Amino acid sequence: MELAGFMLLVAGWAIVAAAAALLKTVPLETAFTVAGLATEVVGLVLVIRAHRGTQAARG
Amino acid sequence: MSMNPMALCFLFSLLVPLAGAGIALINAGLGRSRSAAHAMLASLSVIAVAALAYFVCGFAWQGFAGLPAHTLTVAGKTWNWLAAEPFFLRGLALDGSPASLAVWLGMLSAGLAALIPLGSGADRWRLGASCASAALLAGFVYPLFAHWVWGGGWLGQLGVNNQLGGGFLDAGGSGSIQAVGGLTALCIAWILGPRRGKYGPDGTPAAIPGHNAVLVLFGCLAALVGWLGLNCAGSILYYGVEPGRMVLVAINTTLGAGAAALASAAVTRTRFGKPDASLCANGWVGGLAAGSAGCAFVVPVVAVLTGAAAGILVVFAVEWIELHLSVDDPGGAVAVHAAGGIWGVIAVGLFGGGPGQLVAQLAGLATLLGCILPLTYGVNRVLDRFYRQRVAVEGERRGMDLFELGAGAYPEFMTHTEDFTQR
């Protein structure tokens, strides 16, 4: 789950970077930037959930 | 004000080490008494290592606008992704030019970013490991993001290439210094795990209060002076803000910190019946962290709003991170620097320009979460594989001072090593 979360984080950033590089209009860039951030939020939730289980067990 | 901007920038940069001193005092005060000397020595060591790492390769990768860089051309746009300066500052004239001042300010900023994770790793992070981690941060992770924002890189150029406002704006380093340091602090807390006895078998956290509120609160005052220097120097050097506008930067910085501390005091007074000193201190620094990005671009009312929101955010973030993320962060570094810094980055987009500016700030935020967080987690995880970062169980039981340094910070005081161990 941790690895999947980090991969989603990177994928979200790739969407944002690709939008900045390839798109020419601000509305499209906005849409893809928001989509990339949403992907990152999902990834962050996965990473947090993976670590929460580990931390509680270690504590 | 008719001073030479670069001379003024140099003078402001001289104040920046006080920000480091403030963070070091806060980290030491919020940790246990049996680790206080270790916390301060770790702060000194981390600044020293960060300065050397930045000298060796950090500036070579951060660079400065107008200096050689590696670029890509995609869809007719030029993307500047990494500086191409020689290592060891070879060939760079250290003569008061903007590039030479960028070396000096970058060295201090890298040290400041490297200090932040010490707050989350307090009481259990080995001295050698914290130095090694600081070298990775100051030599690679920080310069990479700083190049993208301040070194002529693609985030700073979003305004020119994509008509997104003025590009990613971050005058004093809410994103480049605070969020980078704060996200690294989160990774360190994940890798180290919580202190012994912090979480019970059912996951309920135990309160382990800091040992010296005076150190913490004095650290806040020292940090304000350092932040004034940092925000003013960054505004002049990276954004060409006129010296006359330094008054605005100083006023915004002070108002942001003040509003944040008062908001934290109000929230804790409402929730707990009395203002909480350590949370107010966290709020103060959170206000400083959040206000850095827009200090030169917003009016004072916006600085107050940004600071007040940061003060409220930090109080709830500290609790949420401890209770719901199960992350043991004794110094509140993640809430203060990561959450505060990220809020500051977003606030510039909300209040400092049109929709294009907000998109540029969100692109920077996406880069912090999607590139810098995995990168800093990965390098620290690899480091942990080769050089264990967490101290041995015996070290935590005896305290970091005695275990790693052989002497305590307060030798005349009786210490009770099992005070916070769950029985």
C-alpha cells in the first residue's frame, strides 16, 4: 500500500508537469492541475494509512 | 531608501542565522531534558554539514537565474530543470554579485531546512544519522526544488512560459525552505517511529510535554528576527523587490507571526480553558512559515489573514497528526513547517493574484507532494538501510545526552529516566 501511495503521488505530479509542458490554455491547465492534485491526495491517504498501521504497532 | 540592493541583501542575510537559533531553541525546549544538549549539538552539526554539502554540490545544482543550466525543449517551450554549475563553487566570483549572494543565502536556507526535521526526530534520532540526512537534504533535495523556484527553473518560469501570473511565487521560502524541511520531518518521523511509550497498545497517545517553555518562547522571538532577514533578503535577491518595499515585507512578517500566535492562543483558550504555551509557540512559527511566500506581494490585511489562518491550522494539525496519523512529532515540525508552509504557498495564489497565479501555486504544491516528498522519503529510507537512523533502545531509556554525548545538559538535576515509560 505504501508503494502504491508513493506511485500515485509521483503520477499526480507527472500529470501536473505534463499539463504545464503540453497545454496552452489556462482553463485546461487548471483542470489537469486539479486532477493531478486529486491523484496526489489519494496517494497521500494510502501512504498515511500504511504508516499509521506500522507506527501504532511499533509504539 | 537609496541603498545598494545587494548590500542591503547581504545585511539582511546576516540576520538569517537567528532563525536557525530560534528553531534550535524551540526543538530543544520541546524535547526531554535528558536530550537537550544532544538537540543543541545536533542543530549545530546539522547547520555545519548543510553548509559543507551546499558548498560541495548544493549550489552546483541550485544555481541562479542567468547562470548555465540543463534545459529541455518540449512543445516549443524551454524547461530549465537543473543548474549546471561546477562543484565546489569553482569559477564563481564571490564579489557581491547576485549569484554570490545566492550562494550565501542558499547556504543559510539549506541549513534552516535541515534543522526542521530535528523537531520531529527529537529524543531518538542518532547524531550521525541526522548529519547524514542533512547532507542529503542540503546537497540534493533542497537545491533541486530551490532551482525550480529561485534558480531560473521551470516553476519560477510558469508565468513566462504558461502565462500563469508571475510564476510560482515564494519570496521567503514557505515552499522552498519550510515545506521541504517539514515534509522531510514527516518522512523522518515515519522512518524513526514513535518514542517508546508514546502510544499505548490501543494506539492512544501519551502526553510527553516539552521540558523548557522559556527556551521555546525565546526561540520564537529569535526566529522572528531571523525571518525578517530571510524574507527581506529573499525578496530582493530572487524577485528584485525594491529596497523601499522592505518596510512592507517587515510589517507583513511581523503581523503574520503576531496574528498566528493570537489565533493559536484564542483557539487553545477556547478548547482547553487556558492558552497553551507550546501550541502558541508553534502557531507563531507557523505564521512565520506561512507568511514567507507572500511577504513582498500582499497587503498587510492579507498577511494578518494568512497568519491567523496558519495559527488556527497549526493547532488542529498538531492534534490531528498525533491522534489520527499516529506520527510522533515532539517539536510539531510537520504541522508548523509543512502544513504552515503549504498554506502559505496556497495563500499567495488566493490573495496575491488572479486565477493564473493560483494555478502556478498549485503546481508548486503538487511538486512538493508528488516529487519532493517521495524523493526525500526515498533517500532517507535508503540511508536508514545502510546506517540505522534510530538510536538503540538503551539510548532512549538513558536519554540521548548520556548515551551519545556522555554528559547531560543539566548535570546538577536529578533525572528520572522511566518517568514517561508506560508501566
